[in-house]
Amino acid sequence: MAKTETRVVTAHIPVPLAEKVDQLADRLERSRAWIMKQALSAWIAQEEERDRLTHEALADVDAGRVSNHDSVQAWADSLSTDEPLPLPR
């Protein structure tokens, strides 16, 4: 099995957060490094998805695929009624 190249990254984090990492590591019987890699990987994936969705939304705006404010407001107001309107398109 090929060994992956690594690099140490240091960050100062609040003590209560560090203690939570330690608690998770103990409970999961994993190292702190494993917990930190999992957390950082999940956060990066979330941010990459947020960036992708933002670019997708901006492309929709550029292409004119938008709903006007009045139709969105009417839809939102209808959500608390017995007969909500369909989602504006």
C-alpha cells in the first residue's frame, strides 16, 4: 500500500473545543489526528459544495432563470395557510 505524503498543520483552538476533540477520540477509539482529518475533510467538502451551488445560482441569474419578488413573497405568505401556493418557477 502506497504511503500518502503528509504535512503537519498547526492551529490554536479554544480549550473547550480541544477537550471535545479529545472526548470524541476517546469515545471512538481514534487518534486526535484522525478526528481532525475527518472534521477538516467534511468542512472542506461543505465549502466546496457551497461554492459550487453559488456559481450555479449566479449562472441561473445570468441566464434569467429567476423568480420575481412578489411571487416569492406570495408563496412564502401562503405557507402558513391551509392551501399553500406551489413553489414559484
